[in-house]
Amino acid sequence: MIEDQVDCIVRLHDSRRLLELERCVFSLVGQRHERVHIILATQRFSADEIAGVRAALAPVLALAGAPTLTVANWESATPADARTELLNLGLAAVTGRYVSFLDYDDTLFPEAYELLLARLKTTRAAIAFASVRTVRADVHADFVYVSSHPKPPFAGRGLLDLMRGNFCPIHSYLIDRARLPDGVLRFDTSLVWEEDYDLLLRICACKPADFQALHHVIGDYYFKTDGSNSIWTDDVLSESKKIAYEQVAARIEMRRRLTRVSLEVQRTLLDECEVDARLTLRGLLDLCASHPDDAL
Amino acid sequence: MSNEQVQLHRVTGAHRQESLVPGELTVDPRQALMELIVESRRAAVVSPASVVHVVQQDESQRLRIEQLSAELDAIRFSAFWRLTAPLRGLLTRLPRIRRTLRGTAKSLKRLFHPAQPPIPSSPPEPVQDVEVPEAPPADDGPLQPPAVEPLRDPWRDASIALPLPWARPVPSGRRRIAAIIHLYYEELAHEFRRHLACIDEGVDVYISTGSEFHASLVRRAFEGWQGGAVEVRVVANRGRDIAPKLVVFRDVYAKHDHVLHLHGKRSHHAAVLAPWRQFMLQSLVGNRQVVDSILGMFDESPSLGMVGAQHFEPMRHWLGWGGNFERCRGLATRMGFDLDRSAVLDFPAGSMFWARSAALAPLLDLKLDVEDFDPEAGQKDGTLAHAIERLYYFACEHAGYRWLKVARPEFYEHTPGIESIPTPVALREWIARKPLRLLDGAGESPRDTVPVPVERPTAAFVREIQRFALGMPNARPSSRRVAVGLVIYENPPAEVARAIDAALIALAHAGGDAAGRLYVVNNGPSALALLPVVRGAIDVLETQGNVGFGAAHNRLMTTAFAQGATHYVTVNPDGLLHPMALRALVDMAQAHGDRVLVEALQFPREHPKVYDAFDFGTPWVSGGCLALSRTAFDLTGGFDDSFFMYCEDVDLSWRARAAGLSLKTCPKAIFLHAVTNRERHVPTLRMIFESALHLARRWDAPVSFEEWIGAQMKSIGMDVPGERPEPVPMAWRQYADFQHDFVFAPPRWLSDD
């Protein structure tokens, strides 16, 4: 585990989206934190496609202090959408102490990792959160045109809000692997949506999380007008996806009901007399809902 | 606990689990999951999918609210709103006055509009410019189809695909061509020059514009024109583009065999029409093959009198007589023919087309005078200019000629009647066969339904005009020598080293036979030992102390251009050039004849000021990463040294526009600029306010803006300086914008975080 290294896992499932990928990687090149390792997790790319990706990224990765790059390709024919498998594939390749995620079409501001690392290094947290904006963008052949800046749809103040619903996009946090028990840092491959939220629930149930940097915006979440986002598109509303989404929502609720909250985490929220080794995430939420001070 | 919760807890027993490890499941989840899904479906009032739908609706509403907020803010921050604040306050405090004024207004309204029926919601008017000062972009709301008008159905609306496979360039001198152009927006002159350069045969250029100042800028844009004569005439703002073309330049037609009618249209009616001008230019003079094809058709068919563009698809459902039929009929009678309202109508919407001069004789022979045209009042319909626009093809036929429409197939998705013409013989047969006649339509019946509105132009068209604006592909990348300038002031050595490294890599990709160079000057007290060892391609100028941002760049620019640079790019040392950024910047500059300032796109957080999604025009350009050609430097003199730091780029931008230069954002040129999560210290605020005040006084800002800056200065304990710089000439002030605070331009969004 390389002490000061941030591993950033970038998912890419379409070899034609190199324009957005290159912007994404350039934003990582610009990080003030100097030691960044990009793990590009690709979905069933051919050798030529991988070579094409490497060639497209070569100019920006030739810049001084640029991150190193590892390409990990998901070879198996199944599942059709291996988005969650790609994350685990990336996790299998991490070598640094810190790990983060970034979708190929999103970007981070230069101080993002510097800021989140500072939070992790000055607290006992295993994960530190900041905020990201959303921007609405048209993706053209040669450039991306940001047409507006919608208000962020992600609103939350801290741990309890996160337990109620996910307001933390996948590139808004940094994880300290050294502080997590073995086995926690992996994605549930039976989930095709909310796999990142499921991971956050499990991490935050067992180790303290830091939300003090939430007032800092550290990156952009691109809502694209060509419908190529994996969520919030018309496609989501197809009947089959409605059913799948209902199943995912039920799975997430089950996670809340079956996942116990560590005493260490409970003590960040509850009085000592309320701490209970058997308390689940759902139980904690119910307990806090009845608490006179729900500002935690 | 609700009933639903009780049921769910019974299924999962989940409130307190005895056997769990934190963060992990230990019971078989599958059965529990299935039961939970069943139960939750029974119990749920709102499904997750419904939530998604609601969130989407909410998103849509939020966007609308943001748009309205932006409009409201634009009003709230406008000079007019500020100036009228005392009056509004007075009215608020004195309800009796308010009631009296409202009553008077109602009386006046009744007086001038007796028994007025409800005003129907009218569609955006397609066939005119709003010849008024720049208005905010029109609302891109749902398109409202008008009543059925007697045009052809799209599937019967024949046109010829361009380019023609058999068209060949014609040697110059074989005929005389005139481009007759009205430019209300003089800054478009160079865009037209680029298109006219596609006419290899040569073309005399006749341009009308609204003032001597604008005429001087248009002349400058056509300096060195090799294609023929250039004549610019100043015209009254009357009769839109029609009066200048048919009346002011009436003497031109007899001297030329063919004319090309164009004008600098900008449509504020609806966002979907924003690229209409580019559509017409691309369709009629988009490239040499298009021009050769059209002129080749005139050569092959002596009966051909006019060639227009097939209708822009987003426009088609708005076309018709509108409220112009009776006026058209009156004009037709004067020309010697009659109009049938039930017969097929067609016309070159936008009044841009190619024609034989003789085909326009009926209109020219009307001997119209500018005074015959309606005074400009922002009319959307019913003027003489609107009527004439609808009569061009009729006049052509009355003169004894045929007309046809051309189309670049990639610009259409809903226009099936585009036909390829493989030979000149096929062209003559096509013209003879197709009933493209209006005066004797041979029983052809017009459409009986309004075409389905097309909400956006084709992706191929958008890409074409964007690449045209970006200068892609660039035909002459070798003819450049690029210089990059860095002005350092106590930047961290590692930051400077990275910026220099990135600049050297970008220079290596910039193109040009001569190697680019990097010019550096240190405005700070530190020694330049911080610079990297690589010195071969770097010129380090002797420091002159902290002379300010603009002054330091002026020194670097002067040196770079004296040493043979063709382009100079300012680069802030707290940023990183993308390896391809310089190439993209200079490609764009060269595409605009180097009469342009081109800024890079700030990344990852963009500057909120607007830039056009099609031609990338922007109201001002940032000095953080900015390309200037030697021509631009000669015309502007670079930055104004009297600005120490901040706003010098705004001042340069406005002066550049007053010198006839365009301002562009290059979205292909990415400059990673570290501007996020920075604390803004009082000394920085002081510099910003001082520069903003200096800018305001130089450009004669409204008193309210200057007062606002003064209040800001006082709020941080600053004294408001008394000295006032020499103001810029009156004619330049049209380019200044003090209605949007420190953005100095309409913003794409209001707040950034």
C-alpha cells in the first residue's frame, strides 16, 4: 500500500467517448496532489480499442507530474452491463492507500484530492466527503459545451442524511483503505444502480465519515443532453428498468435493515446511553428521527 | 411507527440484528429481498420509478426557474432598473399616485385600442431581422404552428443536392459577380469575407451598414480583398436589408451578370433559429464546390434566373404570406401580374439567394425609394420589406426565368425531395420537368397541413458550422510561429515549472515551420532561479519590477513579435495548457484572418459569461489564456498599461471590437486554470475594485455602476479615487456592458456553487 498515493478508478464502457475521457483525465493531471494513479476500467475493449485509449491519453499524461495509468479490461462476456464489475476490477488493481472514483465524463477541480486528503489526515475518518456541482452539457464531436448550471440536486448535511438517501456522487469522496476492515471495500455486483450508495452505507456503518468539506465544491457532474448519462434519462423509465429500479431500491432498504452500525460510528451520533451493539442503519435512523436534535 | 414500517420490520426483523458484523449482511438475503419487494409494492404509495419521474419534472422546473431568475436578474442589475429605483420607491410609498398612473394608462390604452380583441400568441416571425439594439436571446419555448399556408408539402418540395458531381471551377473574368450585402451587425464582416473567398471567379463586394463608424470597420475587414472591388455605403435604418439591396445599390445590377444577396441576419425570435444565418451562408457559399455548382447551373441553363436555399427545416412550418398578401398583391399589380392566394407560394426566406441581374428587373424597375419603406419600428410583419421578400421568385418568373432551390443533403433530415443531378443534361431535364412555377402552377395544390415542427437543425449541419468557426481543418498550419508569454509574480516554483513544461509541450504541438518560443518575465521580487533548467526555447526578460499584468505582457508581446512571432498567447502561471490548446487557438485565429482575439476555455470550471454555441462569439475574452495575432496587436496596441491588474482584458476586448476585431471562445482549447476554492483577500478585492472603477470611467459607465463600485470600495475601507481617465471615443461605447456586474456580459448561469 503506497502511503501517499491516490488511486482513481475511472470506468469506461464505450471506446467512442474519448473526448470526455480525455477531459476527465486532464482534470486529474491538474490535481495539486502529486501522486495520483489512474486505473481505467474498460468493458470488453479490444486490443485496438485499448491502444486507441492509450494513444488518446498519451499527450496529457506526458505532462510533468501527470498521473500514472493502468488499464484493466473486463473480458468476460457477462454481464451485459458490467458497470459494477468494472469498479471491483479497478479495486483489484489499487496500490495506493487512498482510493477514489470518477466516471469518464465527469471532472474534478485541481484542489479536490488535496482538500479531501487534508480531511482524512486530520480526522479518524475512513472516508471524507465534499460536494460536486451539476452542469448541463452538449457533447459535440470536438468539444463539450456547458450550457447551464442547474442547481445541485444533491442535498444533504451529513451522515444521517446519507443514510436516508444518497446525496454524494461517486466522485465527491475519498476513501482511506488503511482504515477499513478487510472485505468492506468491494461493490455488490448484484446491483446495477446504487452500487456506490450501497458501498457508502457499508463504509459509513463501520467507520467514521467526515463531512466537514461539504461546503467545498470539488468537481462537476455532467448531465449530458445526448442522454448518455447512466441515470436520470428517459430510458430509465422503461418498464423493465422501472422494475429493476424498484428491486434496487428494495435492496438498499434491506441493506439499511440488515447492516449493523459500529459502536465507533454510533458514538459520533448518539449519547453513550443510546449506544447499542445491535443497532442497524434503519434502527439508527428511526432512533434519530425521534431524537430532539436531528441536526447530526 | 407506520403500518408500512411494521410490515417491513416483520419481514426483515431488521430493527436490531443480533448476528451482524458492522457493514456486512449475514442472513440469506434472497428470500428476505423477495418478500420485501412484494411488501413494499403493496405498501408503497410512490414507486421509485415515480420518484425518478418526479425528480425529472423537478429538474425541468428548476431549469425554467433558473432561466426566469436569470432574466429577472438581468433586469434587476440593468442600468434602467437601477436608474428607475427612486421612481419605483416613490410609487410604492404613494399608492394614490400609483393608482392614478395606472388609471391613466388604462384610459390611454382604451383610447388607442378600442374594443381590442385578445392578442393571439404569435409565432416567431421568420422573415426579418429585429433591427434594434441587441436584445437578450429569445425564449426557446415550444413551437406554436401557425395557420396552414399555401407552401408545398415537404415531400413535394423539390431541390437539387449540392455539390454537383460535374461542376468545375470557371476561370475568372468570364462574368462579373456582385455580392450585395447588408450588415447591420458590422462585426460579422469577416465571416462574410471568409465565405466570399470561396468564389474563385472573383466578386465585387457591395456592403451597406448603419453608420460611418461601422462602415470604417467593414472596410477594414475587407482590406486586401483580392477578389474585386469593395464598396461600403452608409444607409438609414429603414427597409431592413431589402431597401439597401434594391434601392441603395440599384446602380450595381447593370454592371454585373450575377448577384449574390446576403445579409447579416441574427434571429432573436427563437434559439432554434440562431444558426439561420450560417445555414444560408453554408448553403449558398459554404465552400468552393457549392459555389462552383451554383454558378455551373447558371452556365448550363440560360433560363435559370434565381437559386435559393431549400428551407431551413426548423423554419419551414412558419413560412407563409402572413399579413403581407394584400401588399404583395399591390406590388405584383405594379409589376404586371396577379397573385392567387390559393396557389402555391414559395420564396427565399431570409432574402438570400443567387440571381441573374436580369431576373430581378421587375423589382428594380419599380424604382422604389428608401422613403417608400416603412420606418423602422421593430415590425414583425406587414412592411414593404416583408412583401418584397415574398415576391422574389414571382418577379424572377415574370422576368422570363426559372428558379430552383439547392440543398446540402446533410443539412436535412425531414426533406425527402432532394435530388442528385448527375449531368448537365439531367439538370436541364430536371428544370423542364419540375413544376417549380408560381405564376402558372399547372394546377399544383399547396399543402393542406402545417408541417410538423422540426425542433433542431441536423447534427451534421451544426458540426459543419462549428468546424468552420473553429478553423477545422486548417489549410495552412505551417505559416505560423507561436509565442507563449508568462508573467510571474511570486508563484510557487513547482507551479511555474509545471506551467512552463505544459507550455513547451503545447508549443511542440502548435504547428508551424518555425519553432515556437516561450517568453517569461518576473514581476515579483524573487530571483528567476526558480525557472527550470530548460532554457533553449525560453526567453527570460529582465524584470522591471511589478509593472502590472498588462504592461508586462505588452513587453513580452513586443519582444515576441519583433522576433518573428505570428501569434502570442498569454498564459497565467497558475494554469496548465492542454497539449493541443495552442494549436486550436491559432487554428481559430487564422480561420478568422487573424482579425480576432481568441480565448481558451477555462477548465474545469468555466467562466460563466456567454459564448455562442455555433460561432463561439463572446462579449469579451479573458487574459488568463488569450491568443492575439500580430495583426490584432498592431490594431489594438495590446493591453492598456493604465490597468494594473484585472479588467485589462475586458478593456482590451471592447477596444478590439471597436477596431473591427471579433472575440471568440475556443472550446477546443482547454486551459486548466486553478481558480476554484480560492480565498479572495482584501488586497485582491482592492485591485479588482480599482480596475473596475477605472474601466467604468474609461468607458463612461452609467452613474449607478460607478456608485455601486464606490460602495463596494467603501465597504472594505477604501477611498474612492477622484481622478478620471480620458474616456474612450463615443462610438466605441456601444461595446461596453455594465449591466451584468463584474461578469460584463450576460451570464450562462448566475451563481457558481
